Amino acid sequence: MQKRSYYGLLSTVSLSAFGDAFGLLAMEWLVYELTGSKLAMGALALSSMIPEQVLRLLGSPLSDRLPRVRFMACLASLRLLALLLPLSLGLAGHLQLWQLFAAASLSGSCSALFLPTAMAVIPGVASTGKLMRAFAIIDGCKGAATLLGPALAGILTAASGALPALGVNAVCYAAAIATLLWLPRTGKPSSPPAAGFSLPGYLREVAEGFSFYRQFPAMLVIMMMAAVSNLSSVAIWTMMVPYVREVLHRDAAAVGTLSTASALGYLAGLGIISAIGEITQRRTVMLGSLGVSGIITMIWGFMPSYGFALFAVFAAGLMGPFFSSLSSSLHGRLVPGQLQGRVNSVRFLISGSLSPIGAFAAGAVAELYGFPVLLLAAGLLPALYAGVAFCLPGLKTLDGDLSAPELPGRQPGKTALAGDI
């Protein structure tokens, strides 16, 4: 049952990420065609990120209270309905800007708990000795799907317009829902709800998601590092369509090619980290990957050519698994099973906390100062953070053997139960 659950979960996450990539590029392209405004594109990303962050905070206990697989199926169904709004109205010739913003808001609200819930399932379907590899494979496939999707979406958009790309997104969501319904539904939630609903009790459960980071401040530093990295990445990719059109003077296919280069880099990084196996010098690897990626992005700002853009996104993709997979495996090892959903929600809340700023500021900076300044700033922030964090002695606690940590609420050597799904 564990193999079936793991591979089913892998398929679900990959399909959702692949579909998201199609839908994101399509909606960005539609907004740009309707308005021609970079600020409007930033506002579209903002309309998705703000409700996502709010629900990720307030809804975090639901991932531990409800049967996780069925909860994910419900979230995926709502995202499919949100997508059908602009798709059907666009096909009918009545698409308006507010409809894209409404779809992005509803989809963002549902995605707030979808991935944290999926991450909470992994420790229950993977053995402790293979936990890092399990997280690495899912992170890698999700990242590759996220980056490879725009490549095909760009080709499809250039050939047939943005609406067919939205159709592909809908098909991917439907397939993900079918995969979730195929998974075993045995077992109970990690934290069964008490009789009746108590607002103070629910808020205490929300607060429990933050307790992990009070106990492990080094992990809080890591997640703030992820927040800075995501701010820069969101800023760059939010402006990728106007950058390609106005600076590189190319079409949607070039956006897809850049995404392909990033996906190939991510796959290469995943292959390297999988071949290496268990990494004990986590601090150096994570900070180094962030710093190198930031430096290359800064150089990109001074070399606005298509060739160097391909190299820059490939290099950033190559560095990605060295940070994300290590971060995921650390959470899988250190977080008690009954808190996985809440802590993962808080984890993504922290790591995405600066993304709305990146999405909005990217449009303003590109509009006022141009794309070279945007790329310079997007590279400087993570490079500086990595340099400062490397001087913090507390991060050394992340190195070495973490196979049997002493944690409140967890029995030594015990992982989450398979019934958590």
C-alpha cells in the first residue's frame, strides 16, 4: 500500500504542478493582451498570493484534522471549477479582466493547503532511511513539471492562443482528481477533531504550527532564506513575458524555451543530489546554492542576451534541488507526524510571505527603472542573505546525523503512520 500511495501522490503533485504552469502562463498572457500593463500582471499574481497566504495561516489545522487524500481531492475539484470560469467565458468570447482575477484568487485559496497536505502524507508512505530521496523525487518532479509546463504552454500559446493552454490545465486537474480517488482512503486524520468546534482550541492548533520554529530557530532562518529566494524568483518570472517581448524581442515560444532550460537544470540538480545520497553538510550546500544563483542573476542584469538568459535560468534550476530537497527532508525528519500538516502550512506560509511583494514590486521596478535593475536587485537580495546567514553559528546544528532527533511529541525513531493519508 505504501508504494501505491507514494507513486499516486507523486503523480498527483506532478500533474497539478504541470497544469498550474500551463494555467499561469495562459492567464498572464491573457492579462497582458487585455491590458498591456506590467502592473496588471503583477496584480494578477498578487490576487492569487494574498488569499493563498491568508488561508494557509487560518486553515492550517485542516490538513491534520481531515482525511488528507479526500481533502486534497476536494481542493483540486474547487481549483478545476475556478479554472472553468475564464475558460468557458473565453471560448464564448466574453472574457473580462475581473474573471481572470477571480479565478486566480479562488485557485490560490485552494492551493494554499493542497501542497502542505501532500507533504504531510510523505513521511507516512516512505521509510525513514529513504525519506530524503522520497522528498527529493517529489520535489524534483514537481519542480520539473512547474518549469517544463511553460515550455509546452509557450509553444501551444504561440500556435493557438492562450485558451487551449487553460484547457490543458483543466485536463491535468481532472487527471489529478482521478488519481487521488484511486489512492487508498484507509486510516484516520492525525488529529481527529474534538466534539464540537471551539474557536480558542482551533486557534491553538494554528499556533502549534509555529511552535516547531520556536524550538528550532535554525529552521526559521532557513525558511526566511526560502522567502527571500522565492521573492526574487517570483519577481523574475512574473516579468518574464514582457522581458521576452520587449528586451529579447521574441514570442511566447521563447518563454517556453527559457522554462525548458530551467527545468533541465532542475532535473540535472535532482540527478546530482540523488546520486550523492544523504548530505550531512547541509548548511554549506543550502547557502552555497542560494548565493551562486543570486550572483548569476546579477550578472544576467548586465548581459541581456537570449543566450545568457538560457544559461542563467539553467543555473538557477540546477541550484534549486540543493535547497528545496534538503529543506523538505529536514522537515520530514524533525516534525512530529501529528503536526506535519500544520507545520508544512506554516512552512509554505513563511517561504511565500515575501512573494506578493516580489510580484507587485517587479512590475513597478521594471516599469520605472528597467529590467537590468530588476535582475540586479533580484540577484543581490539572496546573495546577501546567504552571506549573512553563513556567519550565523546556530545554522551549524543542521549538519550531521539527524536520524533520531529529540523532539517533544514524538517517540524516538517513530515516523507518521500510513493511516495519515
